[in-house]
Amino acid sequence: MIANHLLTWITFIPLLGMLAILLAPATQKALIRGLAVVATAIPLGLSLYLWLTWGAVNGGSAQLQYVERVPWIQAGNFLVQYFVGVDGLSMPLVALTCLLMFIGVFASWNIERGMKGYFALLLLLEVGINGTFVSLDIFLFYVFWEVMLLPMYFLIGIWGGPRKEYAAIKFFLYTLAGSVLMLVAIVALYLITGTFAIASYTEGGQNMPGLLELARTKQITGANLVAGGVLMGVSFQDWMFWFFFIAFAIKVPIFPFHTWLPDAHVEAPTPISVILAGILLKLGGYGMFRIGFPIAPESFEKFRTLLAVLGTINIVYGAYVAMGQTDFKKLVAYSSVSHMGYVLLGAAAMTDWGVKGAVLQMFNHGTSSAMLFLIVGVIYDRAHHRELNGFGGLVTQMPYYGGLTTLGFFAALGLPGLAGFISEALTLLGSFKTYPTLTVISCLGVVMTAAFLLFAFQRVFQGPLNPKYAKLPDISGREVFCQAPFAFLCVLFGVLPTLILDILNPAVKQFLLLFPA
Amino acid sequence: MLSDYAPLLLLLALAAAFVVGNLVISEVLGRPKPGVGKKTVYECGMPIRGTARARFSVHYYLLALLFILFDVEAAFLLPWAAHAEELGKAGLVAMGGFAVVLVVGLLYVMRKKALEWDR
Amino acid sequence: MNLLREELSWITPELCLTLFACVALLVDLFVQKGRESVMVGFFSLMGLLATAFFLYRQYGVTPPAQPVFGCMVVDPFSTLFKLFAVGALAFVVLFTMLSRQTRPDGYGEFYFILLCAGLGAFFLASTYNLLLMYLGLELLSIASYILAGYAKGNRRSGEAAMKYVIFGAVASGVMLYGFTLLYGMTGSIDLTVIGPKLRDQFALDHGTIPISVATGLCLAGFAYKISAAPFHFWTPDVYEGAPTPVTTFLAVASKGAGFAALLRFLQAGFIPDRTLGGPEAMMGYSDKLGTLVAVLAALTMTLGNLAALGQTNLKRMLAYSSIAHAGYVLMGVATMNREGFSSVLFYLVVYYFMNLGAFGVVMYYANTTGDEQIDDLKGLGWRSPLVAITMVAFLVALVGLPPTAGFIGKWFLFTAAVKKGFLWLAVVAGINSAISLFYYFRVARAMWLRPEEEAKYATVHASPAFAALLLVLAVGTVWFGVGFDSLLRYCDYSQNLLR
């Protein structure tokens, strides 16, 4: 029963957990924490099962797995399906989500005020994220996509820092503005094709082509909606492309839509920053790979050089701005902007390596940035500020913390032997074929990333010990427990990248097939 | 098509011309001869007594309104009365319903003491 | 006698409502002082229940084309709107019973007038007869004027009533003028006769100026009733000044009835029967009318949203939001086709849940604190979590985010508009939705984002009955966002005007 509905269980167990938490009395703090742990641990276990049995189940094929499809809303021609499934593209991200949420619960152990609401919202967030990753129906995708916004707004807005209200509404407005464009695009797609299914399926022995299949075979021209498929001098497909692209670009975030990110990160409490950087940004990238690019293949072909330029700007600009930061968390936030640029660059390159690198970069950034934000959280909990220049020499006072930080920083700056190196190298190698100049410029970003991370390390950990912090306790067992999985994954996928590349390979090949050669 | 409305326009113009014309003619031909009678407010030819700004009791308005309200029912009852036989039972029932609603209203008015002059 | 009985049997719901309105009035007169509030409210609810029962029995029964001597139409469309009105009235009555804002004396009249207003909405929704439509409109409007000024001695309430009367009188006068022009052109006050006559006139191709003038005047009257721009100016003042239960009634039932009449008016007179194929000129005119409504829709939602941004009073903010929502609904009207009209019905049902809920919370807040300022809500979330959580559900639905009914409602409006070729309108509506987030979430921000210590008012727990009402509405709001297929079919079935 569980194996048949594996994705449903992964998605909705947190919802059950949320309801349980809402019914629990607010005074029973241990019970609420326990429920949150259980409600995130079960999906984690299931997703581990998903990962470990992946090769055995599909034998390396690119087909969608664990597909479930039942009609959800059916009235006349209007058919929305509960249509879920995973392939090599989404499965690692689902697993990453489950892991981050599980860790997120432990990282939130210190939350006291309104903790019942906090954990309930956290679990609702998990429902939204996992639901988005597994949806194969664009209506369902949109519903889950929006479900994420509300918990995020409150999590930043209630438990955030001093400018939390500004950051929360900014995050909400930016994302909503993007998703409204996506909604218009979805409406138009539905009116053209009459279907919401992203992937094809068979119904009663009949093949029902999904949106991607229709796009690949050039059946989405919009000619039946607007005359000639051209609206205000711009082809319908281009409209589609930009609507989806902007919606996802805001989430990634791609320059110039990135300005919400530093605010949201700086104001959000540590666990929420971790989740924001670790998974929410990946949703933008995932959306592009799953829907945004393949739905308008010709437009993508037309504009991909522009996308590559945007990706390069992200890499270099993000790193450049990060260099100027004195707030530890803001620095890490801008490093996220920089790292997510690789995703766009690799995707725009449209080579096997480039795309593979981009997808892998999403996963690896999920682990390394989560670790970085946890590292910031540790010091913030102790010193109650994040001013880089206010620290110094902490490595003697907190040796274990210093050691973990070293690992996290090196993973983020792409040291060979750690995960970040593999994905960045793959991306750059892949994009060099298509965009040599841009790739060379992007390499500058690698150097700058190393520079600002090492400079930050120097200011916090080396030099004379700031006497104010002479009595700081070292990293606690719980904090180590939170960071250990990410550290482990950074090392594991740095040494044995084939473990994950074997999963990505078929999916990436399949993805490239969606585009005209 | 618009020309269909030409007579209407013509009528409008004629009416306006009549009014304006008369005013102009009396202004041009007549000589002003003001007198006491001419300067007073015209009120049905009766001599004026008192000021127009005298205050009435608010009950007066209330009673007047109620009077009109119940007076109008006659306008409905009379036609029915004239044809009561032809309308038969159906008419009786219909008018009965109408009367019941009125009675509810009357009861309400009485209960609220709106018909009592002094209270 | 038999004829009478047969004809009258088609208006049993209306008769029932009239009967209970009278009963409510009498109960108030003869029940001992101090107990009338509960008793009259109880009888009103009973009446509404009985009316709903009769409506339910009528649903799906095929009546003669136009029963009651050709005055009324009884069809699924009108029944849906009547059920809608009864439901809204029931909530308003319940809110009033649980509210302390209305005057302690004069309960009987209040419920009586409320039920009469409902009766007006009934007639407005179920007639092709212009005269009866006008009478229904007036019954509804006059009752609303009194209700708006019901908080006697309250200056703002008095101002609200006065403004409402003046605006209403002008608008209904203008509308009546439009009706007379239609009568003059066709010699009939029955829309089912006017329609074909207009068709003939279009066929003669005499131009559309007289028809345009008549339609424009009529539309002005409807626009006033649904508070669409540029006839919306009364809305904020009246909504703010009127007692909250009355505002709820105006925002939900009155607006719904206005839309019902508007749809029926447009359908009967101005939409050519696609199967018969109207004259070319009429097709063109219908599309032009649709474009005009589309422009009005864009104007209405933009004005409403922009004005709502600056509001500090919760009720006034919701008033502007209701203007904006009239704009969204007009999107569906602008399509002038079956799909669009069906989406209008769907959205109105959804709107019913979320707006009743939002006003319910306002009433709770005003009752417990006597305050209606948004900023003073701060900390309420921590003090009264249940009320605040339901409020968030209503706000999310009003913005139009999934997984609430507000999203689904907007979805169908958007789809209908885009399909008709109003892509620009859909984009305008989308941008407006994003804007609306900002002011709706100022409420959420005040309730939850401010710490409990800043709370201005001590906790007053919602009474169980009140909490249950809010919960019902919140569950409805979320439920129709997830399992809406039955509602969709229901609305589609009720949309029997256009084939």
C-alpha cells in the first residue's frame, strides 16, 4: 500500500502531522516537537527508500516512476488530475526536501514563542514543496506552488528579525507577481490544449499527450486563441516562455529579480533561511527544467543566449556583491545568488554536461548552502549579531565549529573532492562548448567566491580572539547533528559523484530530447 | 435614420422659442408698474396670513403619511369591489391577502402609538 | 380559484418569506420586552429555513415558461440566486443576534426590513418584467436605506443612509428612464418580448444610437447596485457607516441580486441566440457591449484596489475590496457567453463564503473592542487564534490564492475572459490580484506579525456559536477550493439562460 502510493505518503504525511499539531495543546511543547520530528522523519525514510531502490526499480530508465493518476476535479471538459510521479530530475530534490525539513525541525529546537504555529506552518511548507516537485499536472503544480507562499510569509514575518515585516511582504509580493504571470500562461495553455497534464499518459488504451509532448511536436502555437499565434507583434510561444521564465526566475532568483532574496534571508530565522536557500530556490530551477523551457522549445532556443548572459551576471554580480558584505548572513545570501547562476548558465548551454552540471548544482547547492546558513545560525545564537568584523580568532575558542565551517566553505567554493566542485566544473565544461566567452567570465565568479568566503573565514576565525567572545561555548551536539548530514553529502558526492549522476543521466538525456536538435 | 428625430427637434426649438419669445416681448413692450398686490406671494388668491416658516408638529407629517398610505388602499379595493362577483372566490382570497398585510401594518402603527396625538 | 392557486404555487418561497416577515413584526409587538431580540430572530430564521425548503423543492422542477401571469420566471438560475440570498440573510440574522452593535430596541423592525430586502432581491432575480424588476430593485433599495441608517444617533450611520438614498434615487431614476426608452422602442415591458423586437430593429439596421442610450441608462442603474465604477462612490461611506450586519447584507446579498438582474437583462435583450443566429448588427452590438463592460471591469477593479491600499479602517477597506471584486465578476459578464456567465455564478457563491466570513470577523472585532482600525488588530492572532486563523483563510481567498475557493473562482473568470479574447483584461486582473495582496495582508500582518505584547485589547473569546459560524464559512472557503466539482456542475446547471 505504501509502495503504491509512495509519493502521496511523502507529500501528505506532513499534512497529517500539521493537523495533529494543531489539535495538540499548546502547552505540551515536547509533544509538539515530537510530532514534528515524526511527521518529517517518515517522509525522510520513505524518500531514502525511494533513492536506494531507484536503480533497482527503473533499471536506469528515464521514465517517470511511482506514477499515480486519479481525476481530481471533473466537470464537463474540465479535468484536473491528481497526477504525480518522479524521475531522475525530481527524485533527488524530493529526498533533499525531506532531509532539509527533518533537519529544519531540529534546527528549530530553540523556538519557544508560538511554537505550535511554527511547526504547523513548517509542515505545511513541506507539503507545498514536495507537492510541487512531484506534480505532473500543471494545475496541481500551481496549487502546491502557491501553498508554499503562505507558510513562508508567516514563518519569516512572525519569527524573523527586526525588518521581518518588510522582508515577508516583499517575498510574498515578488513571488505572487511572478505566479500571476504563470497563472495567465497556464490559463492560455489550457485553452489551447484542453489539458493540464504535463506528462503524457494512457487512458483506456489511448495515448493522451501531455503539454510537453504537445510542445515538442509543435502543437502549441496559440493560433486557435489569438489570430496567427501572434499577439502585439510577439509570438504566442514567446509570451508563454517569458511568463513562465519570469515566474521561475523570481524564485531562483535571477538578476534583476533577486532583490527580495537578501532581505528574506537576513530577516528569516536560521531554519527558514536553510530551507529557503536549500530548497525554495531550487523550485525555480526545477520549474524551468520541468515546464518553463520545454513548454516553449523554440523560444528557448531563440533566447538562450540571453539566459546565459543572465546566468553569468548572476554568478559574477552575486559574488561581487557578496565580497562587499559585512553581514555574515547577507554574504551567504549573495553567495546563493551567485551559485544559482550556474544553473541558468548550464541549462542555457544545452549540452549534456552543462545540463547535468546545472541539475547537480541545484542539489549540491541545497546541501552546501544549508550548511552555510546553519553555520551562521550557530554564531548568531551565541553572539546575537552577524557582523563579520565583530568576530575574530574564534577557531581557538570553538575548534569543532571552525572545522565544520572550513568544510562548509570549501564545499561552497568548489574545492576539488567536495560536491560543489563536481557540479561547477561540469557546468563550466559543458557551457564552454556553446558560450566560451561567458564561461571564461563566469570563472571569475569562482575566484571571487573563493575570495569572499576565505576573507570571511579569516575575519571570523583567524587573527586575535575578540575578548568579548572568549567564553563562547563550542558547537553543541544538536548543532553538529544538524550539519553532519550535509557535510557527509558534500563529501560523498564530491568523492563519488556517480552515485547521483547515474540517477540524473537518463533524466537529462530525456530532457534534451524535448528540444529540437 | 437620425432625420426621423427632426420633428422632435423642431418641436423642442419651437417650445424654446415660444418661452423665450414671450419673455422678450413682455420685457420690450410692457412697462413695469409695481404695486402692493403684485409684490405679495401668490397663494390661490387668498390674502396671506403669517409666515411660511411656521413650524408644524412632527406628528402632523406622520399622520399625513399614514393617511396617504391607508388611503391608497381604496384605489385597489374599489376596482375589486366593482367586479367582486365576476372575480369570485379567487378575487376574495387575493384581496383578503392584501387586506391582511394592511392590517398587520395598522396593528403595528397602533401598537407603536403612532395614531395618538398626545403622548 | 384553481388558476390562482396554481399560479401562486410558483411563488411559494416569496409568499413564505412575506408571511414570516409579517410574523416577525407581530412577534415583536406582542412579546414581552427584553426577549424580543431572540424571539424575532428565531422566527426570522424559521422563515428563512421554510423559504429555503420551498426553494429546494422548486429546484429542477420545470415550470411553465413564465408563471404568475407572466410576471415571474422560476428557473434554476433564479433559484440559485434566491438560495444565495436566503443563505446570506440567515447569516446576517445570526450575526445580528450575536452582535451588540445594533440598537437594543426595535429588533422586530430590523428583521422585518431585512426580510423585505430579501424579498426585493427575490423579485429582482426572477423576473423578465421590467416593471417588476424595478419594483424589486426599489424594495431592496428602500429597505437597504433604512437598514443603513439603523444605528440611530450614530452620525456616520445617518450619513451613510442619506448618501445611499440620494445616490440610489438618482441611479434608479436613471435606470427607470432607460426602461421607459426600451418600452417606447418596443412597446413592451417584458424582456422576452423586448429581445425579439430589438432583434428586428437591429435587422432593419437603423443604427444603434437609441438602443445605446437606453442600454447605457439601464446599465448605470445596475452598476450602481453592484457598485461598479463609475457608480461606486456611495460604497465606502455606506459600508463604513452602516451597522456591520447590514454592510454584510449589502456586500453579499444585495450585490448578488444586482448581478442576477444584470445577467438576465443582458441575456434577454442583448445576446443573440447563437443557434438561431441573430442579425449581424446585433452580434456586433453584443460584442461592443461586452467590450464596454470589460473596460468598466478593468476600471472598477483598478480603482477599488488602488483606493483600498490607503485605508486604515477595516470596514472601509473591505468596502473598496468589494468594489474590486465587482470588477472581477464583471470580467465574466463581459464575455457575454455561457461560460462567462457560469463563472460569474461560481464566483458569486465563492464570494459569499469569503466575504461573509471577513465581515463576520470584523463584527467580532468591533463587538469586542468597539474599534474598526486595522492597526489596532495587532496581536489579535495570539489572543484569539481561532478567529484570526479563519480570517487568514478568508483573506487568502479574497486575494485569490490556492488552495481556497477564491482561486478557483478567479480561475474560471480568467479562463472565460481569455477565451473571449480579453487577454489584456486577464493581465490587468492578475496585476490587481497581486496588488490586493498588499492591503489584505496588512490585516494578517497586524494580527500575527505583531507580538502579543503589543496587543491593544484583552482577549475576548468568540462565543461558541459565533466561532462555529466562522468555522463553517472558513471550511466552505477552503473546501470549494479543493473539491469544487459539484459546485461547478451546480453553477453550470443553474446557468440556464444561455445555451
